[in-house]
Amino acid sequence: MRDNATEFIAPDGSNRDAVEALLTKAVKIVTRTLAQASARPPMPDSVPELDELVLPRQGASDDVLLAEVESLLGYCMNQANPGYIGHMDPMPATASVVGELVASAVNNNMLSVEMSPLWSKLEYRLMQVFSTAFGLGGLSGGVALSGGTLANLQALTLARNQAFELGDEGLIGLQSKPIVLVSEAAHVSFHKAAMILGLGTRSVISLPTDNLSRLKVDVASALISQLRNEGKHPFCIVGTAGTTTTGSIDPLDGLADVAHQHGLWYHVDAAYGGALQFSPTHREKLLGIESADSVTFNPQKWFYVARTSAMLLVRDLSILNSHFRQHAPYMGADDETPNLGEISVQGTRFSEVLKLWLTIKHLGLDRLAALIDRGCELASYMHARVRERPVLVSTGAPETNLVAFRGEPAKLGPRACDEWNTHLQSHLAAHGLFLSLPSYRQQRWLRAVVLNPFTNEATIDHMFDLIDKFSAQDPQAAAWPNNSTHIA
């Protein structure tokens, strides 16, 4: 090793002081950067080109390494800025950052109990606690996963394998086409999952929604009967608790009735809105989720856990063993806790449970509930401000902490209104406020997600002051204001 090298932490402690000094300096750079988040824009003004990127032949000194860290931090998305209200991306709770550091340092593999003796047990038990909190019953449990897309993929895999006994033989020989029913506002991950599973994206049928983007239950029931008459085999119906663009929640109790009536697997994608279950004020919005066969929930969103942190919860944990588990003969076994990599779509797995557990331990459920309630309160405040302005329209009263709205100046047609909203987004970004600009029902909408604990009414008032000034300009002007580059 080189003199005073810090490439690894020597197990005999011989370079402990040097490593501590390096880590201390790195932590200071990170905390200094984050503590100045309000002074930096939510999105970087520019990002350097990397055309000349090369892999170094020789290792760098600690000082060069730290300079690189500081440089890279300067070009990151800055969701710690209270003006960042564009996506479901929170600033992480401090405890989850600690958990990330600790988990990376020991680098245990959550594939098996012997490779992660305590944390495997912690995850297994914590998933049971979460599934009970969602009302799934005493036989429930689940697995942690790296994102909601993987959780939805595993949910559809379980539903498919149970419905068609496909775990061993696969799709060959099926007499009827498998069908998954989702809302037209459901997450794109279900089409991706169908493609991966060999069902094809056309096996996912999107059901119409009402004017508040909630799935129409009566249409679902009638369509299931129609599909069966056509010789097709609907096997799963999905309810969404917190759609990506509008934050809408499907009538989960009504969908539970439909699933039970027709014998379908009922999955609830509560990746975002599932956090409402932990708010005594708002949990009634999720009535019916307790009837689900499986639930996706992402603490990396409204629980403020550093990415990634997601989970798939199932009503009957034994189904993971009977319709999914693949034994790894090279791993030891534990009588009480399964090797989680055997019942998960992921084999090698990061110890993500630690940052989840430490976040809950540090904040407590009461504080998390207060953060959830505050986000909903500010969203209602924002929606009221939208309704005060004739030039603005919204997708409806918020059910979560998400508000989608757009400007529709009287003089402009639909296409010109899209351009107007695009320029409004750039105008807000130029003044330190980032809202996303999704396409919704073939139009451009501004979307605000109130997640940052430091975003407040003053932030929202400032946003509407900027909107008012922008709206006061002639919408048919030949030249738009010289704002920052459009951020899509």
C-alpha cells in the first residue's frame, strides 16, 4: 500500500486516523453544501460536458478526491431547496443518510441471513410490521426492494404465477390470454412489467377515469365480464393510491369488491400515497387497501428515506414461498428467517432496511404523520390560491400533497396554452422555483409536490406573485421574456 494510504480501512486500525480525517472532511463538504441549499437553484444552471472522461491509471490523493466530490456536488439536482416542488423527491432525513453510510461501510449482502445476520431479521420483521399497519393481517409480510417498479414487477409475477401455475412451465400452452387491468393514470411500470414477464404490453388494459383521475369501478366490473366472454383471462386488477401526475386515489374499497367478485388478484400501488396510512387525519382516504393481496409502498418518497427504499407487502407470505422462491443451495438456511434474496426479485441486495429503520427511529411515527399532514395542508393552501385566479385551472382538489394546474389565457388556443405554460415553468425556474411540466390528457400542466419540510406558505405566496407578474404580460406577445432554459 502507498504511504498513509486510505484506500481501505485497515482492520488492524493502522490507518484509522487518516481515514477518519478523510471521512470528516467529506462529511463537512456535504453538510456545507446542503446547508447552503437555499442559496443554490433547485436545478443546476448548466452541466459540464464529459466527452474527455477517461479512467485514471493512477489513484488520486485524498485532496484531489475531496475536490472531485465538491465539484460533483455543485451540479446535482437540489431538492433540499424549499423552492424545489417539482417531483416526488424529498430531501432525505438525516438518519437515513447515516444509515446509508453505515450500510455501505459494512457492505453486508441482504441475499441471505448468513451474509447479513441481524439486518435480514430486521427487514423480515419490519416488513411484517408494515404489512400489519396496512391491515393485511397476521399472515402477511414482504420484502424490501430498490424502487416501486421492482415491487410492481414482483407483484404481477406473484399474481400471474398463482393464477396460471406458471412458476415451472412458463407461458407455453396457455389457452387464454392473461389480462391485467389498471387505471389509465396508473404508473408506466405495469406495462414494463408485462413486457418483462412475457405477457406483452397489450395485456395491460387501461381503464377510464373520472374527472378527478380516479378509476371508474363500474366500468371495471363490466369489462371483466366482457373479456371473459371473449375468451381472455383477467387475473389482476390494480388500484392506484397517489397517481404520478395528479396524486389521485382510486376508490380502493370499490375495487376490492370487484376483485373479490371476479376472483382477481388485487394489487394496490401505494408507492406514494401509502404514507397516508400513517396519518390519523388522512388514512381514511386509503379505505379498502386492507383488502389487497399485495401493496407497493415507497418510503423513499413521503417517508423521507434516502433513495432507494421500497417494499412489496403481501397478504399471504406463504405465496412468496410457493409461487416465487428459488432456493440458493450455496447459502446457509435459518429456521426462522428466510434468505430474503430467495423470495425477492433481487438476489444481491443492499442493506436498505437500515436507513428505513433509523429514519423511523429518529423521527418517530408522530413526526412523520405531522409532516404528511403539513404537506396536505400546504397543497390545499396552494389549490385555494389557484382557484383565486381566473387564468388558472386545476385538475381538482388535492387528495395528497400534490397540485397540478395550468394557465389557460382567454386569448390562446390549446397549443398556444401549452407554450404559455412551458414559458411559465421557465419563468419560475429563473426565480428559484422548480415545478415539473408533465403531459396530462394531451396538455401541459404544472405540477407541484409539497414535500420539503422547509417549504411554507411564504414559498407558495412567492410562487403566485411570480405567476401574477407573468400572467399580466400579453399572452400573444411576439417575444417571451428572456428566462432561463426550459426544464422539461
